[in-house]
Amino acid sequence: MKIIGAADFKLEREVEMGTAEHQETVRRIIGDVRQDGDAALKRYARQFDGVEVDELRVGPEELEAAYKSVDAGFLAALRQAAANIRAFHEKQKRTSWFDLQPSGTMLGQIIRPLRRVGLYVPGGKAAYPSSVLMNAIPAQVAGVPEIVMVTPPATAGTHGIDPHILVAAAEAGVREIYRVGGAQAIAALAYGTESIRPVDKIVGPGNVYVALAKRAVYGAVDIDSIAGPSEIVVLADETANPAYAAADLLSQAEHDELASAMLVTPSRALAERVQAEVLRQLETLPRKSIAAKSVADYGAILLVDSLADGVELVNKLAPEHLELLVAEPLELLGAIENAGAIFLGAYSSEPVGDYFAGPNHVLPTSGTARFSSPLNIDDFVKKSSVISYSKQDLLANGEAIMTLARHEGLEAHARAIQVRLENEGGGRGHE
Amino acid sequence: MKIIGAADFKLEREVEMGTAEHQETVRRIIGDVRQDGDAALKRYARQFDGVEVDELRVGPEELEAAYKSVDAGFLAALRQAAANIRAFHEKQKRTSWFDLQPSGTMLGQIIRPLRRVGLYVPGGKAAYPSSVLMNAIPAQVAGVPEIVMVTPPATAGTHGIDPHILVAAAEAGVREIYRVGGAQAIAALAYGTESIRPVDKIVGPGNVYVALAKRAVYGAVDIDSIAGPSEIVVLADETANPAYAAADLLSQAEHDELASAMLVTPSRALAERVQAEVLRQLETLPRKSIAAKSVADYGAILLVDSLADGVELVNKLAPEHLELLVAEPLELLGAIENAGAIFLGAYSSEPVGDYFAGPNHVLPTSGTARFSSPLNIDDFVKKSSVISYSKQDLLANGEAIMTLARHEGLEAHARAIQVRLENEGGGRGHE
């Protein structure tokens, strides 16, 4: 992990997603599913997953068996995490409102849950129960009545769907699960097949085919944002424990060779100690090769002149995860403009948020924290405006409305007002 | 306008956006602006707008002149509309919150305005002051400190920027205006040039080049949804005034030959009277040819068996605008699941909302009201999660967090907890 002056650091961020060949494959798969429905899903299960799928939907007996097969300690931890996630997202809920005016006009905003949401869950090693909770619970808390999960029927080394995933889904309120993965699963959720009714929105992580398929069906349905490689920035002062900082950087680096872990600090002493700790801790990690490559390619220790300069740099980086490993984290919080999740102080290690505390771990990556937010309740609701205009207000304001419409050359707009003024008000409106 | 049974109506909704040639043009323009900056903007102004642009930024003297040139009645109407829009959007504002737990943990959600937002305003006949208000005021109310407007330097038949647009921008709190239009303006907002600093989000309507450019820069910046042709559904019972219904349908139809205006009613008598009224009112409309083509191609009167069936059809259509021209509109409101803006009763003609009442006229089109919302304050803010975990909670829950991390094969995540438990707690946390 190189130590470099912040001034010499150049931010590179453009991520290309998939080749033309990937795109063509995805286009073809979506077309097949739209044409052949379930038959196409079963064909692709044979081709890609090496599995004969008779029944696409997972039955209650399979769910029961899953509960019996998972470890009690895992289930207890999962349930506590689910309760914490639910409690946090409950606080994001909002209600419809109406504004009644003395003139008789009522204006308002209705907030309603989406009707049907699809959750993609990858198979194999990337099948994370925590991700099932983080994607499904906000939908459940938002009041979405139908949450549908799709996940590959099997992948190399596994047989069937991982029971931990099934249990996490059940705990998160998912009642409808299909064994289908890849671009074909996204196509089924977007356009429907004989077995799977289409949804209004698709969320959840996936490989490049899944990501490209989500992008392709966007418009027919809504999608969540497509995540880039994960990132952490640790902003630390000389009071930080170097072992904590290094461990947190490595927890990010082990995700993916493309993951980015950076320390920003005004303290050269800390920089050097963290650098040494990273090397030391790296040695015994099971995912050492991934973490080492991530650290070498996308890791850095950036020296800044002051914590204030560090905050400025953080706002430019707009990291997915930000740890404030400083003596007075609250004093910096108000100046942090761009970050997905902010972890304050020595005990708020990133994994606390990844798994347990309650806030969502689906966060804006690649600098999009400048304009995007953690997955939250608002992602699973829609709003409608309501206008109940009174006769009194129409008579009083009809002339102004017509003035604006006519200025824009939209005479039929003006006449929709005029026909009412002539009929209701005797003439052209107020006075 | 054909009267047809709802059962015989087939919903066609797929909209292709732009040809490969359009896309190639846009790709080239964006590349040019990224490479040549201001020089490219001025070159395209010459080529596309036929204008030599010396100074890209609009100066204060031009704004002053604009105020002097607009009609007093227009200005008064515009100001009242702006006040109403501001008042409605103020009610959408939310504050950051923190949840302090007895264990010493603090969780929260910070809500902050975006720093810099770009607003595209088309030139020529599509330069709508109302659209400037509807896009800029929510950003202003959200607290966005920098709102930047771009608009073509001129188009056929106009010289310079329409003063009404300048005045609307000033009323809506826009302090930075550049004379640049088309895909090149979108590229400048996304990537910046010598004169124009990049923004975090781009909103506002535009032609196919603008829409394709917005889609192309998405990721580098955020964009609003790309609007399809405008739509209205009027759900009416036998008590509706046929002249009102017809006028409202035509106000939508005059927008665009692709606009869609539909009446849904269980009353054949009303259907026939509205059909006759549409023909009668169409005769004297200045934009008769546009409205007539819209009505012929995308207009319909759909007969349903009951108002309840009408509501069900409306939910499938998920219209941008919905009027409830019925005796008891409030009784239907609770069953309407999908609609951008809902207008209740005889006095809530759609133009009341388009121009004046306060709710936004930027609404989800093409059935996307199933999952999208009117433009609102949430579109101009971002959230950050905050986790300040206490030592007590880390010691109590560390074991559970490690269980979940290790189950997912992420040992470095577990060790980030473990290093703290070993250092702070004496051992592995709670027994």
C-alpha cells in the first residue's frame, strides 16, 4: 500500500460495463424469454447451470428443510440483524399528506408502496444472506405486498439453492421464490412468463449479464442502481489504532480485486504504521490473493496537510463507505457532503454496518454518493400528486392560468379553463 | 375519437428512442466537448443554431433587459404560479434524523441537497417558462446552492434567448445561465468546460439528441427520467360535463401528435356526447392538425361496465395525468394505485396543474407511474447513513457479526471485529 501525497493522487473512475459480446448475449436471452417463457428458462438452466428444473417455484417443504439445515447460531444472528434492519428502515417511512386550503382547494401527495418487486440473488459463493435481508426488508417495511426472489438453481459445487438464502428470504418476508438466475431471470421478472408474473421493480446484485439485463429492461420496470466495485475511505488522525484501520481496509479489499481501500490522514506516523499493519494482517487472510491485488491496484494511503483537507478530499472521492477514525468524529460529520455510509469512531467498524447495525449495506459506489443514496424505503414507494381545485380558486385564478397557457401557444389549455369560466362564473373569471 | 369496449383495447407502449445515427451523432458531440471544451460549444452554436457566441454566460444586463420586455400580466401570473409551486414543494421537505440508543449507539440518516444541478431548457417554440419553474423551484426548495440553466442561443425565428425564459429562471432562483443547447450542452454540464463547471445532476426536457445525451452521461452525473409523450386519462361518470371532458382531452392532444388522450366511462351517453364535443371544439383550435392526429392515432373512448372496472383499467394504464370527472371523486381516490397526478372533480382541469396549483407538472409517462413519481424534493437531495456504534454494543454483538461474516466466507470482515474484541473486551466479547 503506497503512501502518497494527496496532491499527487489522480482519481480514475470510469468503469466500462461488459463487452459488445456480453450485450449481444443478453439481448438474445431476453428475446428468448419473451418468446418462449418458462421453456426458455428451463433451457438456460440446463445450459448455464447444468440443472434440469421441473418446477420453477420453490415449495414450502424445501423452505422447511432449509430451516432444519441451518445452524442455530447463524439463525439467531440473522434474526437479530433482520430486526435491526427493520427497525432502522421503519424510521424512514413517510405518510401521504393533504393540504386543505380555506378556499376549498385540497392539494396533496399520496405515497404508496410498489405492488410487486423482484429481488435477484446470485448463486454460488456470492449468495449472501445479508444481501437478501438488505434488499428485501426495505421493500417489506415499505409495504410492498408481493416480494419475489429469483436465484440460480445451482452453480458449480452446490446442489440446489443454498438453504441460508432460503431462510434469509423467509425471514425478510419473501413468499415467492423461483429457481432461475442470470439474464433470463431478469427477463422473466420484467416481462413475465407462464409461471412468473412481471414485477414493477428489480433490485439486487449480480454479475455482468445480470447488470446488463437490468439496464436493458429499465423502462419496462424500474431497477436499482448498478453497483460498481466496493470502496472504503478511512479518514484517520494520529489517535487512530493502526490495527483497526488496517483491518477495516482489508475487510473491503477482500471483496474483490477491483475493490478500493484508502486511508486518508495528516499523520505520517499513522500512515507508516497502518502500512505495516496491512502487510502483517494480509499474511494470514484466507482471501489474501484477492485482498493483496486490491490493495496493490486500488489501495492507497493519502497524506493530507490537515483533517480539513482530508474532508475536502473525501468529498471529492464521495466514497461508498467512510470511516472517521478520529478523536472527535462528530466535529467532522457536518462537513462531510458525499458518502454513502459514515462510520464514526473506533467501534464502528465497517462490518458492523455491512451485517448488523440496521442501516442498509446497498450503497452508492464509484463517486455516485454525490447524487445517490443508500437503498431505502423511498426506493419501494411511488408518489401521486392530488389536485382538488375549488370553484372559488378556479374563478379567481382562471385568468392567470390562461395567460400562462396562451403565452406558451397552448390555446386548448386555455380553453379548458375558459369553458369552465364561461359556464360557471358568468364571464372571464374574477371581479 | 373511436368509442370502443375496454375489452377490445390493447395497450401498446414500447417507445424506441432515436436511431443508431442519432446515437452516433450524440456520441461524437460528447467526445468533441470533452476534448475541445468551450471551443466545441461555440463551433456547434455556429453549426446548429446559426449563431456566433462570444460570451457563453448570460450577463446581468441581459436579465435586466428581459424583465423590461415582458408583459406585466405575464409576470404577475408567473410569480403567483412560482409562489404556489414553492409552497407545495416546501411541504415535501424532510430533515436529517438521529436515533440515540440507551446502549450509546447512534444511528441516523443525513439528508443534504445536491451541490450543483443543471437545468436544460429547449429553445424555440418548446421554450416553456412553466417548465423552468417546475424544474428549478424544487431544486431551490431542496436547498441546492448552485442551479445552472443551459438553453440554445437562438433557434429559427428567434434572436437570442426568450426573455420570458430568462425571467422565469430568475424567479426560480437560477443565477447562472449559459447559451448552449443540444447534446453539447448536456456534455458540458456532465464533464465541464473552461466556462461551465460540471454538475451533479441534469434535469429538464429536450429533443431526441438531448435525451440520448442525458442517457449517455448518466453515471457521471444523475439525470431525471426521460419523458415520453404526454398522456391523460379522464375517468368520468354520467354526471360529467361533456364540454369539460372534451376540452381537457384536447388540451393534452394539442401537445404532440404522439400524445395520448383517453376517456374511460361506463356511460355510453356521455361517451357519445364527449365524442361530438371533441369534434366541435377541435374545429377552432390553432393547433388543430396536431390535436386531430393525436386524437386519431392515440385517442380513444373506452366503455367499461362500471366505475370500479374503470379504476382497474386506469391502474393498468398508469397514466401521467388522471382526471376523476365523477360525482364523488374522493370515493375513487383510495383505489387509484398508479397515476402521476390525479385531478378531482369538475374544477380541477389539467391545465390548473400544468401551470398553477403547485404540484409538479413533470410526471411519469408511458406507464412508469407504476414505479415512478412526480418530480419532487427527493430528486434534489441525497442521503447518507450514519453509524456511531458504542463499545458496549460492539462487545455485545461482535460474536453475531463475526458469525454472519464467516458464514459468507469473508474472514477479513470477521477479523475487523475480532481485533477490537481482543483489544477492548478481553477475549471474544459476550460469553
